[in-house]
Amino acid sequence: MNTSAQPLQTAPAPRLEIRNIRRFFDGRPVVDSVSLTIQAGKVTCLLGPSGCGKSTTLRIIAGVEMQDAGEIYVDGNLICDTVFRVPPERREIGLMFQDFALFPHLCVADNVAFGLKGPKDQKRARVEELLAKVSLSQYIDEFPHQLSGGEQQRVALARALAPRPRIMLMDEPFSGLDNRLRDGIRDETLSLLKEEDTAVLLVTHEPEEAMRMADEIALMRGGKIVQQGAPYNVYTRPADKAAVGFFSDLNALDGTVNGALVDTPFGQFLAPGHPDGTEVELVFRPQHVRIDFDRNGTGPLPTATDGVAARGTVARARFLGHESLVEFKMDFDGSILKATVPNVFLPETGRAMWLTVPRRRCFIFPK
């Protein structure tokens, strides 16, 4: 019997790893103990409101800004701490910004070839390969001002990918595009980046963009990453009320925990992990509010999954294109509760309707 030990299989080092990065401006932490890992061929979205430290984090990774603490690794090799620093041009990191930053005096081919080294024929072959991938071969001799915004964006992508960077940093790269073009350009960009096996860190303040593009979302607020995970998990298991509200409108009800339960006008909701007497908020999204069209004005009856129905009157209804938003003034306290309904639903102002809230769709957070 062969008893020789088998070598252990070790996982590859992350393409990009940042550990406990901190950056202070005027004594205030703008980036506060941020840690991230990204594997080759994966996209991580750094998502958060303006001013939360996203772009500063990107600048530190690119090497154009120095951190006050923390380390950065590429393929397991240290490229920067507070003492040692690989220059930006040697980090094999590509950059794409909201401003495409194409050189107006250079044609498309020369823009794409700008960062390339080596024999002229090899550079030309790489330029032609990338322009074919972004469907711009016919514009190889044109100048940036002769191209549309979407075409300029694809030239900028080809230029960033030309040196075969191991990592691509993207700061709001699609925000300048027309809405009609944005989805298609995003999908094309994502496909090409994955084909090149590039690790991508994309900064955005748009939740829809992050959900569409990311393998993982890092939700940032006040210089910190407050939640990180797959888009589905970040959306369905939010860390706090603000995380719920960043992805959608929300409704909130106050309550007090008693016997691991919270009493509300919509019935009792479980509050595991919260001690008795804790003041909490019951948070739920408008798309999870159910309108009971069969009740026809009768009193509140409990149901197995939706708890108790509560009555409200229509305060306002608007059609948003793919759904309708209806705001109800609730009988129990006069507060406004929002509900969304697929397609067109525009009930008259003042119409009384009964609403329920599915228990499994609610989040409970300490107030």
C-alpha cells in the first residue's frame, strides 16, 4: 500500500489584496481600515455614496496616493506599505475613469498603443486585436472627436487593457454615457475584462450598476466597509437599516421586543437575538408590501404567512414605467407607507385598501 504523503493543494493568492488601509485628511479618517481581496477574472464593486472614500481607496491602490497605514499585495507580493512602494507605472494596474482622457491629437490606434512597449509590429497587432474585440476596427485611423461617447469609452477600455494589466481599477467609468448605451457598454466591458482574466475593482454609487456587474459588492460608508459579499446576499441580508435604504426605498415601523416578538399593526414579528425591552425598527421594502385586493373593505384578518392586515387610504399613486408606486396614509398612526405594484396601478386618492407585510421579507434592527 502506498503510504507516501500527498502534497497539500494551496489556493492561489488573490490577484489583489489590500489589508487595513487607512488614510487621513486633516486628522480625519477618509479611508478607515479597509481590507479587500479580488481573484483574477472577478469583479468587485466598491459601492457607496459620494464622499465615503471610494475614489481615495482606488488612488491608493493605483499608487497616486499614499496610505497612512496598511499594505497592498498583488499575486501575494507586497507592492506598497508605509515604507516600501512600487512606482505606479510598475504595478501592472490599469485605470479607467469617468473622463475617458483620450489624447485628442492622436488617432485611435495611437491612443490604444500609447502604453505599449516592444517592436512596432507587435504593438500594431495588439491594437488591432483589441479594436476587433470592441468592434472598432473600422475607426483605427479616426480621432477621438470623430467618435461617439460610447465609442470613446470602448477606445479607453482597449487602451487600458493593451498592456495586459493584472488589475483594472474603474472609477465611475459609465456615468458619462447615455442611458440607452450604458447597459450594452457595461456588458461588453465586463465580457472583455473576464476574457482577459483581469481582476476588476469598480467604484460606483449606483446600486443597479453594482448588482449588474459585480461578483462581490463591498458596501462602503464613512470610510469603512460595512458589508461585503455576493450581490444577492448583500441585498437580502443587509447589515443595517442604511444598507437596506441604499438599494431601495424602505418602510420602517417602531416596536419593542417582548418575549423575542415585536407587536406591530401588521401582527407579531420574530426578533431573535434582541433582548426583551430593546427598541427596534421593523424595516421592509415597498415591493414586499402586499395589497389585499380580495378583502373589499372588511376588517383585518390574520393569515398564516402575512400576519395581520392594516388599513390605509391612497395618498398618491405614480406610474414609474415598469411598476407603480402607491403611497398610503395608514389608519393606525397617519404615517405614509409605500408599496410598489408591477405594471400600471393608479387607484384614486382617498381609496381605502388593506395591506399586509410578509414576515419573511422584514428586517429588524436596533433603533
